[in-house]
Amino acid sequence: MELRRPTRKILAVVLSATLLGTVAVGTAVYSHIRSVRSAAPIPSLLPHADIPERPLTTFAETLNQQIPADAIKVPSKCRKLIGDWVTTENQSPGISSTPATWRSLRLGRTSGSVLWIDRQSATCGDRIGIHASLFLRKSDETKETSPRTLEVLRIGWYNGSGARMVWNSGPIKLKYRNTPTPRNATRTVETQWPVSTSFDIGPEWVPGLYLVASVNKSGAIENVAPFILRSAPGDSKLVLIHSTLTWAAYNSFGGHSTYSAAFHKKAERSQISSFDRPYAGSSINHISRDAISFVQYLESTGINIDQVADTDINNSPSIVTKYNGIIFSGHPEYMTRTEFNTVTAARNLGINIAFMGANSAYWQSRVEPSPTGPDRHLIIYRNPLLDPQTDWQKVTTGFGNRRINTQPSLLTGEKTAGVHVTGTMNAVTIPGWLTIPQSASLTGWADNSEIDSIASGPAAPPQVNLIFSGKFELVNPTQRAVKLGRSLMAQTIWFTTPSGSATFVAGIDYWPCEVSATCPEGTVGTETKNLLQSVTSQVLTLWQTKAIGKSLK
């Protein structure tokens, strides 16, 4: 039974200054009882002998890729969804909020209370433990120790409210828990907090994206942890694969992300990022724009779309064979080799692919267990000579590194063209299957955008169709950014393969944010938003037909 408070102030409350603003990658977050750094040096990673370089994998070779064998069967015990299930679900009463109140939500600067949960993917019948703590930043002047309420929200449209509450804990008195300073060579931040409370996923719960939220006495959300309640494979014709590994990579809770560390000491960055800690910093921004906002938009369209985690596909690649189309959101930057091969093989079966973002499949990663359970450690050394794993299909470095030589363009037909850029994309050739004005223009993009442009050569599809294109500019033209010599061209493309599979690539990571009416980071105007929504809904509608590329012109 759904539990609701008599008065719901959540999201509508004007958040305090400590909750406002976007935190850049690597921003440090501390607990007031964080342990003091020891004078002893942190152990260094020792390099090993080099790994042989591999010949370039060509696009033609990928046409022979088959679905990898399942390592395990990922169970799905939820009831089967039938008919227009998403429309039925979104007629349920939601929480007392509006798109405007979601847009006002800023959680990058964690304060008050935090939490993490012990699963990022689950099915009906599972029990999820919530590990929560009071939390203070160094700048906080008062200790707010009043009870918090832990709530579970299903993210959807719900007539604009954005979520439906399915469980809450009632008031819980939280304690301050220690966030240990990493003293290990991999600079891994991992909390070992006890379970504050837990909840069971009932058989009536509807699969999709869920948030576990810590809510203060004023009704404001202080921190969230997402999980995906898996659908039974094939309930819908489309499946959205959430990029949980990318969320983990950008998590800076405890002062270390896989990009940098406290005070921006890159040598101190994490090589292993643990899911056993709260989300903070840029990871929250990715979750907000690429998951929460995008799912709210998707469910507003009324199109049935199942949802799974990238780790589900890594464990059980056969899941994708139950669908006609696969969707990725704005920034699936981190993939395992198994996931990469699975998407490649799906195309060969006529399964359509939509990359609704940019910078996809850039880093080959792997997952390992934590003390909490499987798939709780993201491994990403970046330098292949420091990774103890030397198998080229498991070593954690760029897919384009010559020791792997499996270019991201094999999946997307594109390459990274710019980071932290802004600009305008203009229509080049509007295909016959897409009904929008020939003079369409997409403008007003956030100055934190990441963009892709068409790749060429044997590691790219032989024929790519260009829809939108535009020269962007660096917001902060640092010496390093200029030295990279990227094209700064943002390009939206589509292409087909001999199986009839069609691939759509948005070419800019803020696309999923900007189609939504709820995204806190949205910057585009109404005209651009309407165009993005039109293109997206047309792609999703067509991509429900397997091998749609055979009929596209």
C-alpha cells in the first residue's frame, strides 16, 4: 500500500544554500568526523611489463560478433507488465510536486544526511538495506540531529508530479558515521556503515527507476540513492540501460572520485570506486539529468520502456535479445567489454540502438565484488601498466588504447569532439522518416556539454547520415584543451547495418536533460526543447520495430 504524508513539502521547499549549485568533477566532500590524514605516505601502485598492442578492430569484423554467454541468469520475479502499462501506472497518484520543483532540486553539495543502499539493481522479493548517516560539511555551523524519514520513490510522470511514493520508514534517529580516509594504493573510499533500516520489494511493485531518499523535518530531500527494479525481459519492445558504472566513476564522496581527489591531486584519484558509499558531486548530476529527468520524460510519452542496469547486461547479455530496441541515456562513458560486445552483437540481430547522448563507451571497465556483494566495485586504472589484470578484454583503460584498439566509433560511428563546450547545431539533412522543419536549429546548450562528431576509417560504419551539425566553442580554452586539437563539431547522426538494425546517436550529452521539463541543469529555450522532444519521440516510436533500418530513408 502506498504511504503518503498528509502534507508533502518535498521538493517544494526552498533548499538551503548548502544544497544549491552544481559540483564539478572531483569536488571533495567530507564528514565532520572524517579521520585525519596520517603522515605516512599512501602506498604507490607498481607498474608491470607492458601489454602487447592489438590490431585495430574494424567495423566489418564487428558484423560477426555474437551475443556473449551469460555469466549468470539475472532473476526477474516481478509480475509481467501487459498492455499500455506505463500509461496505467502513471495514472496513479504521485507526490505533491511539479516539474518546477524538480528543476529546483540541487543535491550536488551534500549536507544534513546521506545514505547508500546495498543493491543498484533488484527484483521483486529482494530486501534492500539502507545505510544512512547524519552528515556535516566543514562549512556547516549547526548540527541538525532531528529524525529523518527514508522514502522509496518510483520515478515516472504521474501527471507532472514526477514520482510516486511506495514506502517510507517513518522518523528515524540517525547517527554520525565515520567516512574513512583511504590508505590503500587504489585510493578507494568505502564506508562500512551498519544497516539503518531495510525494506522488501513487494510483488505489486512496478519495475522502473527508484530513488531511496533521505528527507529532513522540513520535507526537503538531502540525499538520494537510485536502484533499478528490473522488468521481466521483453515486457516492452524497448529497454533503457542505465549507466550505473558512470555514476560510480564520478562519485566524489569522501574526497576521491576516479578523476581526482581532494584539492585536485590527480595522483590521489581512485582506481577502484565503491558503490558502498553515498553519491555526491558530479555523480548526483549524472543521476539527475541522465536518469531521473530522462525517465520522467520517457514515461510522459506513454511509450512502454523496460529498464535495467548496465551490470545486468554484463552478467546476462541474453537480456537484450528480448527487445527490438536498446536505449542509452546521456553519458554511458564506462562499459565492460561484455557490455560493449553485447551491444555490437545486438545490432547483428536487427536490434535497433539509440545513444541519446555523447562520449559513449570511452573507458573499458570491469566490476568486482565488495564486502557487501557482487558488482559493487568499479575498476578503472586507466593506465594499463598499473592494472594487475593484463587480459586485453579486462584491462581497464580507454577502448581506443592500442592495447585494446576497439574504438568507440564501432558502436556509435562517432568520436569525442569536445568537452565543456557550448554552441548551436543546425539541420543538415532531415531524413524522410523524421518529421521536423528542414531549417531546424538546436541552440542554447549548457556550457558543460560534451559532444561527438563523425568518425572515419575502418573502425567506423561505412555510411553515416548527418542530421544536425554545429561548430562549438570551448568555455575555458585551457592549454591542455587546445592541445587535444578536437574538432569541436557536435553532430547528430544515424546509420544502418546489414541486419537492418538502425542506430541513432544524439552527439551531445545534455540531450536527455533538455527533452525533460524537470531537469535542474536545463538551459535550452522552448523551441529547441520542442524539437528535441519531437525527434526523440519519433526515434523511440520507430525503434520499437525490429530491423527498422530496412525501411528508413
